[in-house]
Amino acid sequence: MISIQNEPLSTPAFIAAVPAGEPKISVIGTGAYLIEAPGAFDLEAQRRIWALAHAVELWPEVREVVPGVTNLLVILKRTPVEPEQFEARLRTEWNCSRAIDLVGKTVEIPVTYGGEHATDLAAVCDYTGLTDREVVQLHWQGDYTVVALGSAPGFGYLHGLDPRIHVPRKTVPSLRMLKGTVTIGGMQTGVSVLTGPNGWNSIGFAELPMFDPMKNPPALLAPGDKVCFVPERIEL
């Protein structure tokens, strides 16, 4: 079930200014730059990336901006004549930018927790010291924000996972994890959109498709959306 509270990706709202920090800027090929926010992954860093994306995409020499998880790929129309000067402009824009919040929709995702698709739930319990019911409860009670899409078409990286169930990715990935599997990877959670190898920890399953190429837009989620996991069934 999808509950739409606002028009997706409407005009961003400015929030409090964020103290300046030096981003890492890398040259990708001859016509692109990757800007990585300083510090650990958090929502404030992502809001700063969103602000930078909204500003830089208006520059005449920019072909496309691709926001990632606390990073931004800036693709140029042509190789800059003075690359150092362009990098300096990016740093100046970062230091001047204020964090923004994207106003998106709220998406409710019904989940079957446990069961045949939750093959890593026991390992999550062993790592965290929590019972399976505690892990499930902490997961569905989370307040999640889509920070970026990536990895696979329509896959949303979600911020808001309770620190008590932060679990590292598996050292040996599952070779065939089904699309729709609800997973935990480090401090993030998400729903797989493709069947195939996956290093995240499976704890449940969602029937709601995350990506449909026949729809417009094809991806269910967008940056700035809020996600609520609804425990439709619990099989423990």
C-alpha cells in the first residue's frame, strides 16, 4: 500500500545551515567529478549532497548530476579547460551550500518477516545478541528516508535503521537472493530489486515491486521519500 502525503520531489525546503567540512573530490575520466561528503554516513551529510546537486545541475557546463549515498557524481558536457578551477568551484559551492530536505511521498511496504526467505535472521540475532522478535520489531518500527537510488534499477538506500541492528555485510554473499528480499547491510536496509548475488543479510520478504519498467516512473521509490515497513506476517 502506498500513502502519498505530498507530490514526489517537490521544491526542496531549506533547513539549518551545516558547518563546513572539506569534501573529497576525485576526477572520473576526463569529464566527470565525484564529490564525497566528509564524515560518516548520516542524513545531514545527505541533505548537503542534495543541496549541492540542486545548485550544480544549473551550471551551463554540467550535463548531469547523479546523487549517491553521501556522494555526488557531476558529469560535464566536455573536458574542462582548467580542471583545477572547476574543482575549486565545486569546493566553494560545497562550503556555501545549506542542507535541504526533499519533500517526497510516504510508501508503506508490507513485509513477511522470518520464513523461508529470512535465511540470515539467525545470524543477525547472533551478531546483535537480540532475539528474532526483537530484531523484527526494531526493523519495522524504524523511520526510514530514501537517500539515493543505485546498485540496481530502483533499489533504494534507506537511512534510519536502529543502531542495535546494524550488521556488517556477509563475507560470503548469497548466490541467488530473490528480488523482494528485505535486507540489512551495515547501517542501511533495503528491498532487493533483482534476483542474484547479494551480500546483505536477509530478514524477510516483500511482494510489492520496487521497479516496473512499464510504469512511469518505473522506480517505486525516489530520494526524499519516507518508507514504513508494515509487518504483514511474522513467521518465527
